[in-house]
Amino acid sequence: MAYRRIDGLGELRGKRALVRVDLNVPLKEGAVADDFRILAILPTLERLRSAGARVVLCSHLGRPKGQPNPEFSLAPVAARLSELCGAPVAFCPETVGEKAEAAAEALAEGEILLLENLRFQPGEKSNDPEFAAALAKLGDVFVNDAFGVCHRAAASVVAIASLLPAACGELIAAEVDALTPLREGTAPRPFVVVLGGAKLGTKIPVLKALLPRTDAICVGGGMAYTLLKAMGKPIGNSRCEDDLLEVAGEILEKSRLHMRESGQELVLPRDHVVAKGLDADLADYDVVDDVPEGVMALDVGPGSVAEFIRVLRTAKTVFWNGPLGVFETAPFHLGTEYVASYLAGRQGDCHTIVGGGDSAAATRQLGFSERMSWVSTGGGASLLFVQGEDLPGLSALPAAS
Ligand code: ADP
Ligand code: MG
């Protein structure tokens, strides 16, 4: 499915473009601590400004629960955005209403205004038509470039899209381009999925959806241990979701059948980096084939990394969601780092797409994001999209003509 792009909105010179962006960035001591969501919207800003539009940006930040809270003000983000796009960014301390309307009206062609946090208004999360109508007064056209919130029916994402001529921005267009082949099963084969992360529970839908259309799935991270336990392997104190053992057994059975029919592989960790716990003395860790009692697995071991890389060697497409270990704490980042570094080395020869909030953070933290084909800015949204779900924010946009 292709959505109407900015070009499809006609002449934009002098028009106010109300743009929903995802500037939900981490703040530290009142300043932006990570720029990646700001950098991701620059192509859309550039396009609108060079078309002569007057740009009115709106975003959420954090969870202020429908009322103003200075802790979640977007003011520091306006300052950083201005530095990164090399142009002044006016900030309006209100989201909608007379002040915001006057600020939008005051913009000249190519100028940028950022409105205060959408979630200071209760109508945002409830997709309230009245709040959407108040927002609609701030633009002549609407552009959605907030891929990361497209799975939520919020007023600035869904209701607004039927009130103004609407289009998707450059970021959403690029996300949809990168993720659609995974969703539709048209990615170049062999197609290998690397799954990790904390919980099996959150990954079951994507695992089930991708199982029939991949050549191999490598599983690491905390989610692997529920699967290993379902296979009867010892897992010590590793993370385990006991209520999912039955589902885990079914998934393993399904993959065994699929494997027999199609030669597909489901590769689980064969060795593990274990420690007493994250609070314990971290120098006291071990690499084991079987997780003994009293310790927990915090990363995949070197044998597992070698096995994953053996499977990845022939891949033409890789979708990676979920870190393979507790990457936030050394040395449990090493499994994730080795696999990321291998895939970075395959740049140009294998298409690697990273999705998931922590996966994207790990890729950036370890310095590999530039060498991945695409690092999705959508956490939950990218997983749901790849699983084949309809995202309300995308469904609200008109199709490309
Ligand atoms: P994403 O946001 O990319 O979808 P998740 O939220 O599912 O990823 O998982 C990320 C978290 O999983 C990280 O905080 C990481 O520390 C944790 N994790 C990875 N491996 C393990 C493990 N073996 N035990 C416990 N937690 C793990
Ligand atoms: Mg996460």
C-alpha cells in the first residue's frame, strides 16, 4: 500500500502544513539526550520548507496524562531542532487555541513553529474529534510523519487526517518502503529473522507471523529461555514466562513441521553467558553450555554467535528485533555486538532491517546504525506492521493516486 506523499498535496507555497512528528526524545537535565528522532524528520522539514510551506509541528513527549506538566515540555526539543535543521524554530507554549493560531498565522514561508506537547490535552489520546478540530485550525494541509505512533488512534494521527488534505511525510514513506517486503513476504531470500529481547510474550505474534515466510529464525535474549525450558533444557534462574510454556511448545512443534517441509531452521542459543544476577558482582560471570541452578543467562555465548552467523552467511534479507542479551550492561552486550558487527560487514550484500525500540538503541549505542539498511524509528509500530496488522494512523491516510 502506498500513501499520498507531500508532492500529492499540490501547491504548498504560503500554506500552513500541520505536521505530526514523533519528537518523543529522551531528556537529561533539561536537554535532549538522543537526537535520532529529530534527525529522522529533517527530510520532511526540508521538503516542506523548500516548497515554501509554513511549517507547524506537533508531537507528544513522555506520558503527561492529559494535563500540562513542565517536566514534559517540548521547549528543549525546539532548541535542539533549531540547531540540527540550521533554522530558527519558534515555540508555542500552548498546543491549540488562540495563541497557537496566532503563532501559526505569524509564520512566513519556510518558517517553523513547534507546538507544546499534544499529550497535555486529554483529547489527544482519546482521538477526540473536538480536539482534532482545534488542531485542524492550525493548518491548511496535514502531514503525518510520526511512524512510531501510527499504531495508536490519537487525535493528531487519526481524527485530524479526515479534516484536512492529508499525506505521509518522508519518514513514513521510507519506513513503509523498508518494512513492506517483510510484511508481504516479498523480501529477497534467504530471509533470516533474528529475534531477542526480554519477553517471549511480546514476540509471539511476530514469531508466529514470520515463521511461515522465513528461511531461518535465530532466537536469543530473555525470550529464548521459555522456549528452551519448553524443550526440557535446564535454564537455572533465567527469565522464564511459565504461563507461556504451552504456547512455546506449540511454536516449537510448528517450526519442526515447517522445518521438515521447507528446510527452515529455528536456531536457539547453544551456550550462554551466565551470572548470579545483574546486581551481583559482574566480574563473576561464566560461559556454559547448560545453565546451572542458581545463575541466570544474560547473553548468548560465543558458540551461539558462531551458529547464528553460520545461518546468516547466505542471507539476502535480515530482520532483527530484540537484543540478544542485556546489552545495556557489559559484558552482556557482546552477543548483540558481534552479530551487529557481522551484519554491518555485509552492508551492500545483505539487506538488514532493525526494528524495535531497544534494538534500535542497541544498534546506535554500539555504533552500527549507519551500516544497517534501515533502522526503524517505530518500536511497537514496526513490529505490528511487519506482523501484517493495519495501523490506524496509516489507514487514516489517503492512498497514492
Ligand atoms: P525491542 O524494544 O527492541 O523490541 P525488547 O523490549 O523486547 O526489545 O527487549 C529489550 C530488553 O531485553 C533489553 O532491555 C535487554 O536488557 C533485555 N534482555 C535481553 N536479553 C536478556 C536476557 N537474557 N535476560 C533478561 N533480559 C534480557
Ligand atoms: Mg523494548
